[in-house]
Amino acid sequence: MKLVKRISLFMTLSVIMLGLGGWGALKAEEFFYPHRYRHGMERADTEEAADGFLESISQFADVISPSTPSSQEEQADKAVKEQIIDTETEDQIIEAAAAQEPVVSADTRYLLEMVDLSKGTVTESEETIPVMYIGLNREELLEALSAYEDNPPLTELEQGFETIELTAFSKDRVAVCKYYKEKAPQGFYLMVADHFIVVYEEDRSSLYMNTDVLLERLPDSLQREIMEGKFVASEEELYLFLESYSS
């Protein structure tokens, strides 16, 4: 585009210089041969020639000038359109890549980290990815882990399960961290409800279990203890008592 612009300017200047040269030649002839033509005709011819050269210059400039900007504008429009097409193509590629969101597969590595908050220890292991997690994306896996945390298996509760979190996610690797805290020994209270022995937790208000042990079948001294609330220090002691007096 710069080359076209320079050529157009060069041609325009050449035409202008040619016109000025012709006009100068007429003026020189008039100066050296003042009586060759009548004054009026010479003036008219000179003005007509000058006007003719100026008109020719103007027409030539009009022919060259509009064509060049038009060509430049067309090229500029073409460049802008190509840039817009390239941008739209890049956007489509980005959208397509975003649409291919990674999901868990059977080949995904499943790294499990178990943290004991009471002892301050960490155990790491690699296990087979749970079937229930296969096919899930990140958001869906987070929801599944949240449901697991709300309703953990009994075996997890016995180990002192506290919470679970997702620490890494990709189609190749998933890392999950489980937190445990060993619970302090829990005591129980043996009490009476409708002539049967019932077991309450240490707070004496949360029912732990009902039993089929009748109060009347126990020794009198033990009955008095239970009616006042007999404390049992551990689950082992509780189950030994129930095994001893169950029918």
C-alpha cells in the first residue's frame, strides 16, 4: 500500500511539473516575441492554455486520486474482515476446548490421603477409582463427596471420620483427602423406661439403644443403681452387661 501511494504521488507531481513547464514556455514566448500576436489574442491564448493545463492536471489527479484510496480502502476492509474471521475461528476453538470438560474415567488415578488429626499423621495410598465416581466432572464429583460427608459409612464413623475434600482433579489424576479424629472414650448410663433397661449416652439425654432386659430380673442392689442411673465407662463394659442379663 505504501508503494502504490508513492507511485501515485510521483505521477501527480510529474503532471504538475509538466503543466508548469508548458505554462512557463508560453510566458517566455510572450516575453521574447511581444509583437508576434495581438495582445488580446495572446492573453486569451495564454489564459486558455493555462486553464487547459490546469484542467488536465485536475482531471488526471481526479483519475488517480480516487482510485488509489478506493483500492486502499478495499484492501483495508479485506484485512479487517480477515482479522474478524480469524478472531471468530479462535473463539470457536476456545469454546470447543471448554466444551471438552475433563471427567473421571476408569483409567484415572485415584490418590487417597488420610489425615489423623489426633496423632498428626498422614497416610497416602493409590486405590482403584470408585465406580460411582466414573463419568463425573469436577462439580459433580464435589457434590458426590459432599453427600459422602453427610452420610458416611458406619465403618468410617467408628474410625472417627470428620470430613473429606477434593485436593486435585484432572482426567488423569484425582486426589481426595479424608480427615479423622479419634474420639475420646464415651461413657453410658443405664436407666429404666417401661420396666426395661435403656442405654443413654454420656449426656443422659441422647438415647443410645433400647434393650430387652427387664428391671425385675436384676438383683435388688443393681436395680437401685439403675433406677438412679448406673454409669458404664465403655462400650465393652456395656456389652458385657447386656450379654450377662439378656434373656
